[in-house]
Amino acid sequence: MIDKLKKLALGASLLVTFSHVSVAQKAPQLGKASIDEVINAMTAEEKADLLIGPGMPGYAGLVPLEGEPDVRVLGAAGGTRAIPRLGIPETVVADGPAGLRIQPKRKGDDNTYYATAFPVGTALASTWNTELIEEVGKAMGEEVKEYGVDVLLAPALNIHRNPLNGRNFEYYSEDPLVSGEIAAAYVNGIQSNGVGTSIKHYAANNQETNRLTINEHITERAMRELYLRGFEIAIKNSQPWTIMSAYNKINGEYASSHKDMLTTILRDEWGYEGFVMTDWFGGYAGFQSIMTEGAESDVVAQIEAGNDLLMPGMEAQHARLVKALKEGKISEEAVNKSLKRILNMVLNSPTFKKYKYSNKPDLKAHAEVTRQAAAEGMVLLKNNDNVLPYTEKSTPVAVFGNTSYNFIAGGTGSGDVNEAYTVSLIEGLKKAGYQIDEDLKKQYVPFVDDAVAKEMKRREENGGLLAVPQRLIEMPLEDDLAQQKAKSSEVAVITIGRNSGENEDRHINDDFYLGQDEIKLINKVSEAFHAENKKVIVILNIGGVIETASWKDKVDAILLAWQPGQEGGNSVADVFSGKVNPSGKLTMTFPVDYNNHPSAANWLGTPIADPEEVFYEEGIYVGYRYFNTFGVQPVYEFGYGKSYTSFEYSDLKLSEGTFKDEIEVSFKVTNTGKVAGKEIAQLYLSAPAVLVDKPEAELKAFAKTKTLKPGKSEKISFTLKAKDLASFVDAQSAWVAEQGTYTVKIGASSKDIQLSDSFKVDSNITAEKVNNTFDLDAEMKVLKNN
């Protein structure tokens, strides 16, 4: 009897086993069955698996949903989970935007897996060269693909609302046209490799302080014209695979659950077809909330708003979504749309296509790309008596400043890169054939090495990757040493460095304004060298704007090198020597004083000690739109940058005197100097202001010439359409080009206007009718030009 029962049990067991095999064989497989069939076959748990990220291994003690996984790419930020039953593989996403951020060392592996540190966003944008940026993207995308990553979490294109934003180095500009065009070129370059991008942070992520919870009060016009416009341009011109929603609230609603932003505007108005993921822990009420057991974001609201993937994925979020699915408390239509968008990405991914990545990208070739891009993005701010290029190599260059010996390749946090090396300024100059004062070097090197070691230890003890960097105090310099070097060297070079990153914004003192140690350094060196009729050159190795008005007249030349990536010292030497003629121009304003910025009045929000809300009272008047309209004189204006040659603008022609559907603007740029160079020509437009107030002029187009030899010219043409003429009229929920006279201004900067002409619009043109989407949640008085 017992034997008979055993046989029956075995038979039942086999029947169950065969039944499971049969079900497994019948399960639709991604890539063979339609996406709809795959979705219909999913259980609630499997749907949650795909919509809630797999966790972020090794970060702040937070583990994935079910322990540490076998990480394919160490240092990656996450990805999407595998569902083997349905043939769905896991995918991998990793940080950018100055290059792929992965760990160089792996357990039990003697190899190193370095990535290239490319110039930061401010440096790339300062090239104004979309063709070059696309080449940078192609190189970066090759590393993404060859290291087994599917999506790079980049580019970042939030607006420089205020110069103190800790992540301005990742972002491109105070202007949305520059931001959008540069981002589109970057995306097109990366995605040409068959990998994806995730443009971020959508939208208005303009400060780091309390970034997870801050409530930003912003008018619809400011949102449409400034904070969304760059995203619109990038999305329409490049179709990034994914978009990352921001942490902050806008008029009381988290960006990650803002249906008007994620669905009405993004999908219905702009036609975006990719998927949206949250920023990591987006929708949580601060980092304390994340660490609280059982805490969760409003998963249902996020997905129903159009935020498809919640990253990095927490157990509580997963449980909440499964419960909502089983109880029918979440829109099935919204869930299925999100699943479909994610599965479309998976289908296109290198992982799904079983791409055999090599772990051996062409780092040598990419080093050349970053060297070229960094040099082209450098901005020559000052050059008295043509001290640059400096070609004298028979006498030593006296190199001062800690940063000369410890060059800053890029910012910190998720925008950092684990590169194999960084070329310092002195290394770059030496490779270019310059003699470096060895006595100074012997004093600086041990001092800087010790200071760097202490700083790195401090960072490791204060959050590691997300620790806020601190400036290295300059080595004290004796008066007689400066005087001695002024006698033995023909020129002094001083490097001023700045670094910043996630989690904290920059500071006014000892950051935006120079520290007393830096002021003393500039004063001592300048006085000593000028007493000997010698020149002083300052290199700015910075990620964002600093104050220059108080000290710029003490030196002879200022080269803004930005944070130029791992080849930085070589790139500076290329410009310093004249091998490369500087052609970068500012994509943001350098003010005389921090308080000249209108946003300074309400930065960082209220209450001051722990801001909960911030009022964007400056409205559309950000950057040059404010400075030029209200007559506030900057030190260096938007679009400014000098060259080793000179250019002349001529032959401005408008195709029509009266605007109909479009108007073509053409003109000629001629190199009138003695060396070859490139020029960035900018078109600004002044518009009638009856329905709404307008800035004095706004950038509507730009172009960079090819390299022009002395005496050579290039014809440049722009086509303006109705939307280029239009401003957002809140009362009509429309972009309207007003009736009246428009003035076209062609310039070398926003203030250096070389040519102008005008045309008329006979009657108001509604360029685009949109939805009403951003009602203010609190009263706010907004700055107006009237």
C-alpha cells in the first residue's frame, strides 16, 4: 500500500512538473511574440519587477529587492530586471555625463576598466560646435557599448538659473536653445552606437539644496520658455531612448508624478515615444525618508502620471505596486503603456541583441577626441598686449597655484568618471616643450600631494562618491620668492581651481568670490612680475562662474579652461602655445557681483536654514535676458570670447521684408586677422511686446564657422520660423508671434552686435496652441519689463 502511494505521489509530482514545463514552453517570448502578448502573460509580480528597478548594490547600505545580484558592470547605477520566463533579459544603465562612470577594478580580475573623462558640460557647450559634440558622443557611446552598458544616464541640460548651483558644471547654459542643440548633438552621437541615453533632470532641477523636496513656484511662461524648451529641442532633434524625471516639486507636485509634464507635454504635445525613469529615489520626501523602513514614494501616482520606471527600486515600492495591481487600484492602461515603453527599449538594447562587448574600447583614440573638444571649449577672457599665445620656450615658466599641479578633470558625484589619468597643467606645458621652474615645482608638489591626500581621506569619511569637495587652501608664498621668480622667469602662470558636485550647492564666499589666500597669491605674483615688466596669465580650471571683476585688471591674460577632462593639461598647452586658436564663447553671464543675478534675492528659498519652497520671481529674466534688458553691466557677457585673430561681419540679407511662413537670414563672416581661426556667430531677435513683455533680445540661432584662414570668408544662413518669433502667452495657452516689427541682430556676443535689419509681421500668428499645464499654487509677484 505504501509503495502504491509512493508511485501515485511520484506520478502526481511528474504531472505537476510536466504541467509547469508545458506552461513555460507556452509562455510568449520577447522578440518572438508581440509585446502585447508578453504583457498579457505577465503576473502582477512580474509587472512590478519591470516597473520597479532592481536596486542599487553597494550604495549607502541599500541593497536590491532580493540581496546583492551578480553585477555585470561594476559601478553601474542599476537597470531593468530580467524575467527569464518571458525571455526578458536584464539591462544596465550607468552614469554620465562627462563619460561613463564604472569601477575600474573587479573582484578576482587583474584587468582595469577605465573610461575616458571628457570635458564637463559647461566646457562642451562653450564650443558651440554641434558637429564636434556629436563626435564626442560617438566616442562616449562606444565606451558605453563596449563595457556592456545599455543606457547612459546623460546628458544633463538644466538651466543655469543661478551661478551657485552645485551641478552647473554638468549643465550647458543659461539659455535653452544652446542647451537643447548641444544636448541633441550629444544624444545623436551616443545613440549612433546602438545604445541609449537618458536626458535629465526633467525639469527645473536648478539647485542641490533639499533637491528631493524643494517646492518651486514657477509660472507657466517661465517653464515653457526656459526650463522645458531645451528638453523640447533635444527630444525633437534626437529622440533619446529615455528621460529622467527630476526630484523637485513644481507648484506643489513632484516632477516624477506631474502628469502634465510627463504625459500632456512630453507625449501629447511633443510626441515623445521613449520611456521615463525617476531620478534615484525620486518622489521620496528626502533622504531620511528613504532610510525609514517601509517608506515608499507614491508609486501609483508616479506610474499613472507617465513615469514608467522607478529607480533604483525599493522593496516597499515593489510591494505597494503588486498590491495595487491585484486590488485594481492602479490604471491597467497606464501600467501596460509603461511596460510597453520599457520593453521597446529592452528590444533595442545591445543586451537583448546579445552584443558581445569587448571591455576594450579605443581609449587612445578617445583621448584625442577629448583633448580637441576641451581646447575648442576654452574661452579667452582677456589677452592684453597679445601675451597669448606664449611661444618663448628658452626660459622657465613660473607656475603658481595648487591646481596647476593637481588639475581638476571634472566634478564629483554621479558626474564623475574613473579615468586612468589626468594630465596636469605642468605636465601639459612640459610635453609642449616649455621649461617649468623646478624650484617652484619642488615646493608645490609635496604640499599639494599632502593636501590632496587629506582631502580624499575626508571625502571617503564623509560619503565617498557623494561627499562635497572642499577647496585646497593655496600654499603660502613668501614675498621674496615671488620677486626671485619674477627675475628668473619671463612669465607667470597662476591656476585658480574650483570643484563641486551633487548634494550641496556652491557658496558665495571662498568659492564664487576668491578666498583671501587666492587674492594674496594673485597680488604677490602680479606685483612682483609687473615690477619687472613681466606678464601674468591666469588659468581658470573651474566648472561654473566665479567673480572676476575685482582682480581681472591685476593680470594680463585670463584663459577659462573649465574642467577639461583627463587631457586637460595638454588641451591648455595647445591653446597656450597657439597650436589651437581659442574659439570658445560663454554660454552664461559672468556678473560683476553675485547679487546682480535676480535669482540671488530668493536663492535658496525659505526658510533660509532649511528651504522648503523657492519662488522664481525673476520669471523669464534669467541670465542675459535679465542683464541686457535691465541694463545691468556684466564683466563678461553671454556669448563672449576672444580669439588670436579678428573677424568681420558683412552682407546681411533678409529673404523677405514681411514674414509669412519663414524668413531666411544670411550674412558673411571674414577672418581679418593674421592666423586661422573659427568664429561663433549668433542671431538675436528683438520682438514687439504688446500681449506680453519681452526681453531686450533673445538668441534664436547660432553657427560656428569652419576654420577660416586669414582673408577667407564663410556665408552663414539661418531660417526663422513662426515658433522662433513667438513668446508664450499664458492667457491664450499658446506660442504667439505678435504683430509688429522684429529686429534681427547678428553679433559676436549678446552685446557685441555687428549687423542688424528688421522685418514685419502683419498680424498675430499663433505658432502653436498648447494645454494649460502649470497653475501656480501660491501667489507670486513676477518681474516684468514694463
